[in-house]
Amino acid sequence: MLRQREDYVSGQELCDRLAVSRTAVWKAIGALRESGYVISSQPHKGYRLEETPDILSKSEIESRMQTRWLGRNVVYFDETDSTNTQAKRLAERGAAEGTLVVADMQTGGKGRRGRSWRQSPGEMIAMTFLLRPAFSPDKASMLTLLAAHSTADAIEKLTGLPAQIKWPNDIVINARKAVGILTEMSLSVEQGSIDYVVVGIGINVNTRDFPKKLADTATSLYLESGSRVGRSGLIAETMRRFEPAYARFLETEDLTGIQDDYNERLVSRDREVRVLDPKGAYTGISRGIDRLGELRVEREDGSIVNVYAGEVSVRGLYGYV
């Protein structure tokens, strides 16, 4: 209520709308101030929100959410092992589709191929949302590309930074990685159908420096923009963009809804890439994704090979991208 009003909100209005006493309002304002919100008060005028610091909490995230179902139920941790792991635990207990798990710090986050990574509090977004789709398991990998596209859109909307995508699951800014996405699926053993899918997104938001081994390939929104970015707002914006894209995906069961936009963001498009195929590595020209999210690579003889994300890795010929 305070965020939606540029001017003061009277104590009486807060009492009436929330059906609580003046004392309850006063205590709530005090709790918000202790959490870091800067709230001014004046007699006969009420309260005004002057400044919202980068606060990550269940209430702050939920109060910014503009979706119909995605991210409406937020499970928040100050610290956890992995938001993907927590989301899977919740899914096994019957959590509803759209449940969003967020942590200020995670100690056991994982990337593709099991690579582990650790974040410090106050710097990153570690979030995972739960889906329970009815489509066939072979289509689940496309959710990674859908999430990458939605996250890149949200970053560009809120920061103005040129967010590009390194197929299939990284977002890069000025040739350095800022976002990683990990999608994991659980199948029903009896029916062979999808039980649930968790989509994990890790964003380097306000990180100021990286270890030496990552300094040449990693970056953050802060380092690229020069200013801090509110994490709760970015989470909500990502969910707002994913929800309608996912609805269209359910209709078509392919990526036709985002294919052209995704290819516009594809950092390797029309550039030489090295395909690290277990059957034998080769070099070619990246020609963008098809409607199923496979990367089309033109080989030296002019033939087009469709590369499936679950089988191979693709690297830029002269560096990370």
C-alpha cells in the first residue's frame, strides 16, 4: 500500500483497509523500518515510503508479483543448500504448480553437468519455480530456453543492459556470463509422464568481484550498469514475462512464440562455434535455434546439423561465447 502511493497514506486508511488497530499499524511500520525500509511519518498525514533498499523476503517478493499463478506462493530462505533441491522436496510433498523458492544465499547450488557454485548473501538471485506440465518429457528441455528468454527480457527492461543468450542456458552481457539456468525433471515411474519440472535461475546481481578463475568469463548486473539492482523487482519481472510465454508454449508445445526474439539475442548467431560432441568435435557456423530449441549449425560442407542441448556443449571458437 505504501509503495503504490507516492504521497502519504493516513494511519486511519491503513486501519480501515486492513481491519486492524492503530497500534497494529504502528507496530507493522516499526517492523518495516527495522527491516531496512525508510518510512517517514507526519501527524495528520500518515506514513510515506521514502526508500526501499535491496530487501529479499517473502513479503517483499509477493508484494511485487503481478502474475496470475506463477510465483504467487513464495517459499523464502535466508540460507539453503540449493533452491532446486528445496523445490524438488516441496514438489514431492505435493506443492502447487507455480511455487517459487528463493534464497538470499545458497551453499550447494549446481550448474549444468553437476558443477557446484557458492554465492554470498546480498549479491545474487537464487530462485527456482515448480511446474507440473502435461506434455511429453522430450519437450521439457525447451523450458530452459523459455526461461533464458524471459530472464533476458526482464534484465533488459529493468537495467537497459544488452542481455544476450549463450545457447541454451546462459545469459551474457558484454561477452561475460551473468545468468545460469538449470532445469530438472522428475518422471512418474508408473506412467512415464512428467511428475514435475523445476526451473532454477541464478543471477549475478550485485556481485562486485569474482575469483581469479572466473574474472574473465563472469560479470554481474552491478558491474555492467554501475548501480545496484533491486532483486525482488527483478524476480517479479522475470515471473511476469515467463507466465504468458509459458501459456503460449503449452498451446504450441514448441518455441515458435519466442524463436525469432531468441535468435535476435543469440550471441553466437552467424558466428563460428565449436561443437563438443562425444562422437567427435567439429567446427561450424551457428544459424540460430529451430522451433524445438535445437541449435542449427552449418558445417563446412554446407550441411545443417541440429544440436540437442542434452547431448553436447557448444563453445565460441575464440573464447567463452
